[in-house]
Amino acid sequence: MRFLNIHDTKTNLSKYIQQVTQSHEPIIICKNGTPVAQLIEYKESQKRTLGLGKNTITISDDFDHLPIELKGYFE
């Protein structure tokens, strides 16, 4: 992981973007020696398939019913 100051990062941004995409290692951007941002490789998120958990979870019929002995805790 490399640490760079803002001025150097602005001056050589294209070079650092290329380094990040090739090495897959993030670059930390610092202001006055304090980390303030991170330059990382962008990765496209995977599409989620709907319905993968269908019929694997069941909810009981009395799910919304609060037992009398617990009711006092919620008042």
C-alpha cells in the first residue's frame, strides 16, 4: 500500500490509476501526512439473482403476535 500526498497524486493521477489497475493494490492519498482518501480499482458488482432463497425460510402464522408476558417490556 502506497501513501502519496495530494499534490503528487493530482500531478500524476493517470500514472497512479494505471498502477492501481495493474497491481490491484490501493493507494492512500494524504493531506499534511494524514490519510484522507483511497484510490482503489473499480470492480463491477455482480448481479444478484432474485429468488435464490425461495422456500428455504418459513415464518410462523403467529409471527406478529406478541406474547402477553413480553408486552410489558415494550410499553
